Amino acid sequence: MLYSNFNIADILIVALVVLISMILHELAHGYVALWNGDATAKVNRRLTLNPLAHFDIIGFFMLMTVGFGYAKPVPVNPYNFRHQKRGIFTVAIAGVTVNPVVAFFSSGLMFVFGWLMVKFPGVINVLSYFFAFFQYMVLVNLGLFFFNLLPIHPLDGFRVIEAFTRYNNKVVRFFRNFGQYILLALVGISILADIFGLPIWCDPLGAYIFYARNGVYKLFGSFWGLFF
């Protein structure tokens, strides 16, 4: 489990982080689609900061518990793109680009508040909430990034591959037809492993997210540690 020893403050902070991260991810898709000539998301009022427009109960629950998940996808019609292949690629990559960027700058702010906590111990309780907020921003956004990077339909990683292959490619067609079931099985295994406390090698998806996320988390820490 990504989050342990939760109290009410932690739950509220993580819920806020998850909502912000999901909104930014989907807005990136929607605005890049609009830039490519498709106004479907705009017409459907999905280019909004209203969290209810992007809320998906299962994806939200996953992000709150296992540290990776998804939001309600923005509607996109690739036939409206001025250049279809380029449009599919740029819309797909937009979502998985915004999350690591947010994570990178959030890690910097996390270090800032960590430094302030040392310098001003008298207000450490207040500063610790800001520290926790940006720490969760790093973890959640990296979780979103690596999860959506998977080349499995309907995730962004699959859309990137789809943009550079023929529509009737056998492998692409297989994942287009069965990818959602493969993904559902992987997510189900991950949730069960978390519930029953199984070792990480029993959870291929969770292990991938855990090691990839923590590796980049440490890399960000090494970078910002040069300044603090």
C-alpha cells in the first residue's frame, strides 16, 4: 500500500492531490486535442477545473489506495485532427508528460518545505502539511505517469504505439480487443495483493509502479539535494 498510518488530515491531503493530478492529466489531453483541431472535449464541457467532470470512482479509489489509477477520459475524436497520426501521438503523450513535470516541481517544493521545517521548528506542524501535500503530489503523479505509460489499451502508452503502427497490425489489434481485460486482471491482482499483504513479486503491476516510481523519486531527491 502506498499510504500507511493514515489520519484524517492525510486522507484529505491525498484526496486533494488525486483530484488535482487527475484534472491536470485530462486537461492536457483535452487542450492538445483542441490544438490538433478536435473540439469534442470542449463541446462536452470537459475543459474545466470542475473535479466532478473528470471523476471516476474506481480510478479514484485506486489512486487513493494503491497509488496508481485513472480519471474519466476526455472524449477525443481523432477523425477531427488535422493530421491524424500526429494528433493521436501528441494527445496521448500530453497526459503522460504533464504528470512527471508536476512531480518534478512538486519534489522541489517538498524540499523547500523540508528546509523550512528545519529552519523554523516553531511552526513545524503547519509546514508539515505543505511538505506532505507536495510529497504526495510527487508520488501520485509518478504513479499516474508510469501506469498510463503501459502499452496496453486503453492507456496512453498504447495510443503512442498506435500512432506509429498500421491500424490492422496483429499485435496492436490484439491489445485493442483484449487489452482492457489484461489491464483489469493486472489491477485486480494488485488490489488483492495489497488487501492480503502478499509479497511484491506476486503483484507484477504493483512491483513495476513501486520500483519505477521510487527510482525516479530518489533521482529527483538527488537533484534537489544539490541545492538544499
